[in-house]
Amino acid sequence: MSTKEQSIISLIKSNPELAFRQILKEHQQMIYWRIRKMVLDHDLANDLTQDTFIKVWKNLSRFEGKSALSSWIHRIAINTALSHLEKEKRQRAHMEQFEEPIVAGEQTITSELVTIKLLRALAVLPPKQRLIFSLKYFDEMKYDEISELTGNAVGGLKASYHLAVKKITEFLNED
């Protein structure tokens, strides 16, 4: 472990803001390139780098020093990028099932039409149900995470999501 890293680790308890600024200065470019090699896209790499350092900041007080600080940060970066790639893969697989046109009677339904109908269905939902549905369905968040984000009880979130799904299903089945 380098002396720079040791001084940053000692700052974590006494002055976490300063420690974080030094971590950012020291590791940001290296983390960006680590992620960029995984995702290939500049803007996405920037976003995931930012997500990584948000996670570093939130968990800085939990760093125990069992591994090198740089290893810990790299692990967070790699897990962030892998999670994103896995989510992207699942979304692509989900959308691929709609790539083949669906023939219903004399109507041909494409993924574009399905997307348009879903967006129209979302537009008629009350804002709270739209938010809950979007966070749960599109962002694949758990109810506990949504509860923390919105300040609503898990039971209420489940009810809102259920109602949203029911309304969307009714809307999609109207034609």
C-alpha cells in the first residue's frame, strides 16, 4: 500500500470529505478507463464512473482496510459496470421477444407499436402510480429501495404497483 493511500485511509475517519476529494483526484481517470474498456461508450462510461464514486462516497465509512483502497474502488467500479451490462442484456432479451411482428387478426403488431401503447398507458396513470411502476418495472428496483427513495411504506408501494399493472393491462387490452 502506497503512502498516499495510507494517508487517504487515515483521513477517512477524521475528514471524509477531504479523503473523498483526494480519492476522486487520484482514481477518477483510472476508473473511467477501466469502465470504458468494459462498456466502450464514452457517455456511458462517464455515467458509470459517476455512479461508482457515488457508491464509494456512500460506503466510505464502511471501508475496513482489509484490501488496498484502489482494489476496493476497482471492485465497486467493475461491479457497477457488470450490473449495468447485465441489466442491458436482460432489457435487450426482453425487447427481442417483440421484434417478430405479432399477427392478431388482420393487424400486425411490432415492438414499436407495443412501446407506443405502453407509453400511452403510462400517460393515463396517476403520477404516483406511474413513478412506482417505472421504478419497479423499468429500473428493476426492489420495494425496499423504492420505499427509501419515495418515503412510502412497502405495502402501499405494492398496492400502487398492482393497481398500475391492472390499469395498464386494461388499457392494452382495450383494442
